Amino acid sequence: MVTESPHLTSYDAELLDRAKALRSDAELMDEYARRLRATADTLAGCPAAPEWSRPTLERQAAACTTAAEQLRSAAEALRIHAGAGD
């Protein structure tokens, strides 16, 4: 028995492009998280840095990490919806 693979429509191609963009945004958010943590680590050794700076930067880094995870989940959902997950 021969089965045909589904053809991607222009709508599906657009969804796949959006998924690619979301994955790229997720990578950016991961990089922002890395930079925020590096800044927090640098400020940890700086006596002039305000006490609130390190915990604030760590919270922001965690938010970036969460955002990256959510962006990847959204990208995967679009990919599957477009039928490219088969």
C-alpha cells in the first residue's frame, strides 16, 4: 500500500516560519538569561552594588529562562499543527 505524505500549504509554511522565529527568540532569551546571571555574579563581588541588585537580576534571568521554555513550546505546537511533526 502506498501512502502519500501531506503537502504543506502556504499557511503551513507560514506557521513553520513563525515556529522558526519563536525558536530564534528562545535562543535570544537564553542569552539574555546568561548575561543577567553573569552581571549578577560580577556585582556579587562589588561592595558598591546595591543589595537588591543580585536577587533582582537572578529573578529576571529566571523569567528569561521561563520565557525561552514557553517560546520553544509554542514553536513546537505550531510545528505540529502545521503537520510537519509526522
